[in-house]
Amino acid sequence: MKGDPKTGASEAMFTLKAGTPFSPHWHTSPEHVVGVSGTMLWHVKGRKTYRVGAGDYLYYPSKAVHWGKCAPGADCVYYVYDSKPYDFHPAER
């Protein structure tokens, strides 16, 4: 991790086991996501489903509700940059 997610911009790497979902939520900060390995199936409400694999980039604005899962077959590693303090707000699809 780089930066302090409690007070400002931060960068972090995340890992999800193959087949693991993450629930609908949103953040105050817009998010920049880069796939490192595996394939994430990333849903952004009001938009299409994105496949984020190694080297792929995904951006969505602040307060965009999103959810998804790591596709079966390989664990997923991805990088996330938040320009504002990190927060997590559960949401409905």
C-alpha cells in the first residue's frame, strides 16, 4: 500500500481467490483499477460488465455502485488507486 487511505490518496493491491464474489458497494473517490493476474468480472451499475484481466484498465466515477467476482480458474490480483480517502458504502444493485 502507498499513501494513507484514511486521510488522502492511496494505492493498493488486492487479491481474491478464484470464484470469490464481492458485494455491491460504492466509494466517495473515483477508482482506477488495473488487472495484474486472473480475470475479474466487474459490474458497474448502469453500464456493462467489464472483464478486467492482466494489463486491463477500468475507471469509474465517485459513488458508482459496483460489484463482481474473480472468475473461476485463477486467483485475481488487481491494483486500485483512490484519489480521496478510502471509504466503503454497501449498496443495492
